[in-house]
Amino acid sequence: MANEILDDHIQNEYKWGFTTDIESETFAKGLNETVIRALSKKKNEPEWLLDIRLKAFKQWQNMPEPNNWAHVPYPKIDFQDISYYSAPKKKPELKSLDEVDPELLKTFEKLGISLEEQKRLSGVQSNIAVDAVFDSVSVKTTFRETLAEKGVIFCSFSEAVQEYPELIKKYMGMVVPFADNYYAALNTAVFSDGSFCYIPKGVRCPMELSTYFRINSSGTGQFERTLIVADEGSYVSYLEGCTAPQRDENQLHAAVVEIVAHKGAEVKYSTVQNWYPGDKDGKGGIYNFVTKRGICLEDNSKISWTQVETGSAITWKYPSVILKGDNSVGEFYSVAVTNNKQEADTGTKMIHIGKNTRSTIISKGISAGVSNNSYRGLVQIRKGAKNARNFSQCDSLLMGDQCGAHTFPYIEIKDKTAIVEHEATTSKIGEDQLFYCKQRGIDTEKAVALIVNGYCKEVLNKLPMEFAVEAQKLLAISLEGSVG
Amino acid sequence: MISIKNLHASINGKEILKGINLEVKAGEIHAIMGPNGSGKSTLSSVLAGREDYEVTEGSVTFEGKDLLEMSPEDRAREGLFLAFQYPIEIPGVSNVNFLKTAINEIRAHKGQDPMEAKDFLALLKDKQKLVELDAKLTNRSVNEGFSGGEKKRNEIFQMAILEPKLAILDETDSGLDIDALRVVANGVNKLRSKNNAFIVITHYQRLLDHIVPDFVHILYNGKIVKSGTKELALELEAKGYDEIKHQFEKTEG
């Protein structure tokens, strides 16, 4: 019965799958040293950055491509068949919003992202500064002046390279070394743009900062870097959103996000990932191979990752925290939804080095269709990390009987004083639950939304208000008609 | 209220209900008793619209409408309520949120606007008292971590909030201690009116000391084999089901 109803329901349309018709400057496909030099020149980069790129590229060429190591089989990627740079032609040096290509403005409006400062996101009275990244470049960062009054730097990565080279030089690669892994090395070699954010000592950032990533051109990859530095005693809440057009081809998104939290600083990083997941037969969709890592560099600092993952054909992603400072805190709250033929392998690493460090992991996986959803995580308590504590909870929710949920929790403890707890559950949205709801007058679709939102509540509660509403809607849409 | 005629139903090809006839009018309480496996829970499941069961013959008219044509949610919206024998847990969904969703779905079905938050809260408070439900439980997830007695009480609480026309209590007394039984029974007695009706399914006469039925039916082997007034329940209590079994096995054989 469950399957009949499941089959009855039609695949939900991806609502962000449109393409913007805009004149772009796109590099020819292929990757070699010349391409990297051209890219670096295009961005007018200093010599030291080009050196880093070339070194990373060399390393990358000698690294084996990680293939099929996770629960995610996929065809080999032809890295020569990707263009590594694509930018809307009407750039550069925008003085005001009037100079932004109206097509671009329309694109972001359509996505619910307002680039006009007086306008507010989706009608909600909110305070969000946005850095909008379209293909390979940042098109606009809002509220820069307001933020500058507090000394907060929020701009595109390219601008930061020009304007704050010392900061970039100091922090870039501190958390994710250039050859950390295959895709991080690739990113370092070819990254085109991204966001940079610096919160000075003792400043509580007056508004949410946000980056919105949009892939538009076909045949391109998106490789961006985000670097967030929170100086002593500062606080920032950072949001990340992303979408892509509906295409038959697979596109690669290999980003690097680095967070550095100094003494007593707190960074909250929230993601609503909604890349195009491919159609119901698994054709097209984004490969989302991302390295996200933060370091609690000094005492009493805190880094918190919250993610709602509904998109991408394949997601590999383990937002991690290195707890170096004493009493530092790392958190990971995740909802990962896979439907149809999507594959997700996501989780976190909590590396406890300092004393009295604490970490919390709450992971909620939801699998529907014939998808596979894995939690993969590492809790490592190093020697000398006295009184470290970790609590992990990994729950899986299955819809239908053709999907998979997998949990791979690794725990390494080198200090006897550590207390590590792990809980895991697997449940199914049962016919019984649905029938119970129906018997109270609630139809299947509303019942599923109710049950799923209830299941994810602990994570959704961690999202900033505007995002939580969006995430709830997204969950309902991603799972529409996926259960009987 | 409800008119069941020659109802036959089966699960996985096995016939469980073999021609049920039952007429329940507004203001009445009917008790259905019977030994294990006689089809009591199947009857409640079929009336509530559980899809595992296939109705092979017969008809059910509810308030003049063909009940069997309706989806389970529409049956609920039309005023049919089932107090589950084993209430289901829904982690993360608060009782309040669950009931608010339910009540507004039912209101929408009737063309009414969603209930104002303050009216809803007042209603909650009022009905909490009625079933002596701990206020803490209403904010907890639906049935999660509730004791057996709390779950049953929560069913009656939901019934009180949703105010159905016809409520079917499926072995609501099973697993209840004397105090909880009294609370559940009091709830039902306070809710009964000339406009609604109850079908109380039970094994034991005990519940019927508290909820006094107008009629008692004995279900055996998928059929109502005997009907009477509340004295029938007492008689049954004294003699047990064996005599019934004996009698009807003979006549059928």
C-alpha cells in the first residue's frame, strides 16, 4: 500500500531551475598551469597568491582522486571538461546598484534575495547583509557602509585580496591547508571568488551576514572560498544559501569554508543548501564536494555549524571544528534530506585538543525515494584534552522501503577523562503515524510535514528566524509526495 | 447517526467481519463485547478507514453519507473519532501543535476560519480539566514517553477537543488502573449528549459500570450474535464467553 501511494505521487518540481540569459565571459574548458595563471591575472592577484595556487595545483595533480570511498558511487569527473571561470560581462567596479546588470538583479529577486538595501528579504523585517556570488564572481555586497561603521569587513574574497592582503595572507589556509584533500587542493588552485568577513575585537556584528551562491552557466564549476575571522570577544551569525539551474549535466561545486575564532569569540554558521538535485531518474544535478572547517583557536571560543541539506545530486560535506583553545565549544546541527536518486554523505569532525572542550552533534537524516543518506563523523579526543565532553545523536528517518540510511560514527579517545556519548535511532514514518494523523482529520501531505518538522525541530530551532521559515518550506517541498 | 448493514471485511484475503448489522442513533451508547479475535478491533479499523482492510460486502451510512466512500481524514472531519487501542507516538510534534492542526483541518472542512490562538488555548485548558490531564503533557510530543494510562487519557482529551459526533473507543479500558478508568469514564460521561453517540469496545464489564450503555452487543466470529441491554454484559461477566462460543460453534457447525 505504502508503495502504491508512493508511486502515485509525482516528482516535485525544482523551483529554482531557471537560467538567466546574460552575456558571460567564460574561459575555455580545461585545466592547466596557463589557465591558473590567466585566472590569477584576470583577478589582478599578487604574486604570493599565484604561488599558492600553483603549488596547490601541483599537489593536486599528484593526489589520487577519491573515488567510491563513501556510500556514493558516481562516474569519474573529467576535470578537463569543465570551465574554471565564468563571469557576467558587465562588471567590474560597481559604484552603485544601478550599475548592476538588471538581469542579475532580477535573478536574485526571483530567488528571494534582495540586493537593494532598503528592501528586506522575503518581506520579513530582517537585517541581513548579502554577498551575492554569480558563477565565478561576487556581484554585490550589501550594507558594507553600515558594517564598516562597526569595523566589520564584509566583502568578496577578490576584493579582500586587493584591500586586506595581510589578513588574507595570515588566515587563508590556516584551517584548511592547501593540500588538505583532493577537492580542497583543486579549490585552492582554481578558486575564483567567495566571501571574506572579519569581525574586530569585542564587536557583536549588528546584522546577519549572508552569502548567496548561484551557478548559472553550463559547463562550469563553482569553486569559491569563504573565510571568516572572528577576533577576540566578537560574535557573528553567518548564513549561506545556494541554488542552480536545472540542467542535464552534472556540475561540480567544490568550495572551501574556513572559520577562525579567537579568544572568547563566537561564530554561528548556517547553511540552507538547495543546489539542483537532478531529476527523478538521477539525471543532472550538482556534485557538492565541500570542505568546511573551523578552529576555536583560543580559549572560550565557540563555533556552531547548522545545516539544512536538501539539494545536490551528491553531497560530501563534513563541517568540522578543531577545539584547540581551552573551554572551547563546537556544535554541529544537521538535517540532510535525500529524495529520488540523491546521495548524501555528511557529518562532522570534532577534534578536541584543549582542556574542558565540549562538542555537540545532532544529525537528522531523512531518506526518501531510492536515495542513500549517510552520517559519517569523527569525535577525536587528543591526549591532554582533559575533561573533554561530546554528545552525539544521529537519527535517521526513512520514507518508503527503497531508500537507505547509514551511520558511520568514529570515536577516538586518547584521554581517560573524556566523556563521550553517542545515541542513534532509525525510524520510519510509519503507516501507523500517518493513519493516526488522518484519523484526526490531517491529510497525508500535512501529516508528513508535521512529522518531519517535528523530527527536525532540534535543528531548525538553531537557525535564524528568516532561515528557519525558509527551511521548513524547503523540507516540505523536497519531500512532497514522497511517502504513503 | 450510523447504520451498518451486512458489513463484510477481510485482511490479506481472510474474512474477519462476516456480516455486521448495527444501528446507532444520536444520544446512544453502544457497547461491543466479545472474546479475542472476534473482530472488534477490525470493526473499528474498518469504520475509521484503515487501508489494510478490504470491505467486500455491505454498506455503512454515517449521517446520511456513504462512509466507505470517504478517505480516513474526511471521515474524521465529518465527525467520526477513533480512540486508539494503542495510541501512536509522534516524536517532536507537540500535542498542542497536533491538535491545533487537527482542529483547523476539521474547521476548514466545514468552511470555518482557523481558530483564534486565545480561543484555542482556552479550549485546551477547559478540556484538560475535564480529563484531569497534566498540563505538562499537552506541551509534550504526542504520546511520546507517556505511560499507558496517560496515552488513553490523551485519547479522551483529543476527543474532548475535537467534539466528534460519533466516537469509537477501542478497548480504551485495557491496561488502565481503577483511577485512570474512572477518569476516562468520567470524561465520556461529561461529553455525552443527545447529539452525539459512542461505540465502546471492551472485553470487560468493568468499564460499563462507569459508562452505562444503552445497548450491549456480543461480537463473535465476525458477527453480532447477541444484543441486549446492560444486563447482557453482567450475564456475560458471570458466565464468561465459553457458553457463547459453545452455543454458536454448535449452530454454525
